Amino acid sequence: MTAGPGFADLTPLARAREQKAWNWYDWANSAFYTTVLTVLFAPYMITVAGKAAGCSDADETCRRTVSVLGLHLAAGSLPFYLTSFATISSAFLLPVVGAFVDRSSHKKWHMAGFAWSGAFFAALLFFMKDDHWQVGAVAVVLSSILCGCSLVSYYAILVDISTEDERDRVSSRGWAWGYLGGGLLLLVNLVVFLGHDTFGLSKGLSVRLSLLSAALWWAGFTIIPFRRLRDRPPQHVVAESGSIVQRSFGQLVTTLREARTFPMTMTFLVAFLFYNDGIQTVIGVASTYGSKQLGFGQSVLIATILLIQFVAWGGALLFARLAARHGSYRSILWGTYAWMVIVVLALFLPRGNVALFLALGVAIAIVMGGTQALSRSFFSLLIPRGREGEYFALYNACERGTSWFGTLLFGLVFQLSGSYRPAIVSLVVFFVLGAYFLHRLDPQRGISEAGNAVPEAV
């Protein structure tokens, strides 16, 4: 849509409508990540698998095993093995999905199709009860992989609906909507879970209904971006012969071979690999650190989880304003410095001091929302046009395929020291390495080499 003589250019208004629609998918899928993967799935599966292994409800450290494809795995470790398997599988699958997306003129169909398929498998978690853990194992692996596939298309659409100067604002609003939506449903589900007797529900049924609600939320709200976004033809794709699947593999090979011609893009991916691993590990071990090292009970930890969700909403919007003034690159770099300060301060938190623990949670939320949102928008500027799906697949693969490094270091340091304090401060190495590679990055050069317009503030 362009303006003719005597007519106003309505293109920005059309983009704004699509950008608002695009935000809704962050709102939709975040419920799966918060309610299912972050809070409820793991402890509930441990209970169900524990029953199958012969563990009593009172035995929280039961090490009896269940058989998975001939492997005898401890019931208490099963959900972590499953999510790790889904993570590693995604790292190999997503680049091929991205190449497929780049060649398609139906990105929103792929986004929605993967989302609805993932939500279907997530809904099957409702049937994980008694000692029937197998349905939950299949459901969580497939729903996690399919959610990652949907995000490849979702991220690629960002480039279609926004100019280079709009990316930070649009991406940050999407993250903000995601934190808000995921937090609201999690709040409702925690009320149902903690007050299950009041609602006439068993503890297990309250969890199963909460897992089902996340699947329905994900599927239902995906309808909004699906209906309001419009598809566009692919641009600048690599000429390959054969079927669309064969052409997708061909483009993947070509892009990996040509990646060295975009050194700044690859430098950012390495930086993101490190500092994002640090972020994910801090988020993942915060409850363990709070309960085991600082002595907080379940009520404090739940309050902190909800606080982080809602404050991160404001953090994403705050960093969007920071990026508008100083640029996303500088804002991300400053964010890595803030993460270094946070993990060092965590080392000195006194045991039992709720106020300081919540204050640190606020700091984590502000920086978490901002750095994640701006990383997505800044990376979009480093992608050559027509390769959005594949490069965002590599972006997600870096995030998913290496996100266990931090937890491994955390576990090793705890095993060697016997304390979670040196374990938490050891994570500073990931932010130091992230900042190091960010300093080696020339953002203007990277954006220009990718063929994109350099925003006013970088």
C-alpha cells in the first residue's frame, strides 16, 4: 500500500495494526512456558512417575526408576531428561524448519499450524494421572518442539511487519504482552492449585486442569494473529531445485556455508549463546537458591515468581525506551553488565531476608525482560533479507541447544563447594563472555553487511 498523488501514506497504519496482532502470539504461547514448563509440569510428573516406580507420596527423594526405551531413569529426574531431549532435538530440527519457512508465502499458517499442533499435545497432559506418566512424556516433548517451530515463523514475521527503526519497540511490546499474559494465567492457576480444597478439587486434578488451561489459552489466543496478520511472498530466496523440503535443506547448507560472510551476525550469535545461557540458568535455579540456601518457603517463592512475571512486563517496555534513545546494541551491553551485578549481589544475600530477595527479583525481572526483547529485535537487523526464518532458527538453536551449560556449571560448583553461593556467582562467567563478544561486534557494519538500513540509534 503506497500513497498516490494527493493521498496520505497509510502504510504505517497498516503495519501498526499487524504489529498489534503479532503481539498476541507472545501472549498466547507464554502461558505454555510459564504454567507448564516453568512451574507445574516437573513436580507433577515426578509425583506420577514416582507412583509408577513404587515411591510413596511422602518420599520426596525416592530414587526408584522407570523404564524409558530400555533406559532406567530415576523418577525424580525424568522431567528434566525429557525437556533436555526436546531442547536438543529442537536444536537440530529448527534450522531446517527455518529454511522451509523462508521459502513459503504462508508464514502465519506455519506459525498457527505448529502452535495448534503443540497445543493439542500440551492438552494431552491432562490425561497424565495416577501412574500413567507415558502420555505426559510424549506430550511434553512434542509440544515443546512444536512451540519452538512456531516461534521460528513468528520471529520471521517481525521483519515483514516492521521497519528497522520500529523493531525494538515492536519486539519489546511483544515480550511485555508475553510476560503479562503468562503471568495472568499463572496467577489464576496458582490460586486454583493452592485453594483446590475450596474449589472442591483434588490436588492432582487442580494441576491437570491448570495444564489444560495453558493449552487452551495457547490455542485460543493464536486465532487473533492468525486472522489479522497477512502472508507475504518470500524474498531473495536461494535458487535450489527439487521439492520444497529438498530446497529447504539446500538453502540451509548454502546459508551455513555463507555464514562466514556475515561475521558480525555470527559474533552476536556467540555473544547471545553465552549471556542468554546465563539468563536462563539464573531463572531456572532461582527457586532452588531461594529455598535451599536462603531458607524461604513455598509462599515466598510463588510470590517471587509472580512478581518477576509482572515486573518483567514493565522491564521490556523500559528497555524499549532506552533502546529508542541509545540503541538496542548499547542497551543489551548495559544489560549484561547489570546481570553481572545481580549474580554478585545474590552471593551476599542474607538468609531469611525476604525484602532483599524480592528486591533482587525485581532487578532480575527488569533486566530479563529488556535484554530478551532487544536481543530478538537487534538480531533481526543482522539477518539478510529472505533468510529470516533460517537465521532465527539458528538463533533459537543457540538458545535451546546450549542452555544446559549454565546448569551444568551450577551443579558442578555446588558439588565441589557444598554451597549454592559460589554456584550462583560462578554464573557471572557467562555474562563476562557475552559482554566480551558484544564488544567485538561492530553493529553498524553488521547491519550494513546484511543489507538492512541502519537505525538512527543503534
